[in-house]
Amino acid sequence: LALVPVECDNLLVCARGLAADRVAFGAIRVMVNLNQTGEAAGVAAALCVSEKVTNKTLDTDLLRAKMAEGGSIIF
């Protein structure tokens, strides 16, 4: 949910605009993590188009699988 605004459909927010509390933001604001959230947003956007779904209904298991296919390390 960090990348998906509650009030807006089909908008993904990445980089320093994502939602996190103060403690979590301290860990995710570094460049590597910002790169990862940007990649996740891009892959999610492409999947939304190809699957004809909104960002709020996108299958997150599919997103994780596509990211892993591309070489991302998924926990």
C-alpha cells in the first residue's frame, strides 16, 4: 500500500513520495531502496495495462513473480 494512494485510482507513487512512518522512511529513503520502489511501480503499471486491471486490483503475487523473473530479490 505504500505506493498506492487511497484516494486515487491508477496512480502509483514512488521515490520519496511513498507512504511510510518516520522510522520506516529512514530505512527506505536511500537510493537503492528508491530504485527498487521505482522498479516495482513501473512493473506494476505495465502489468495493470497488460492485465486490464487497476492498481488496486492487481494481483500482487503476479507482480512479485514478474519482479523475480527480472532478477529482483523478493522476500
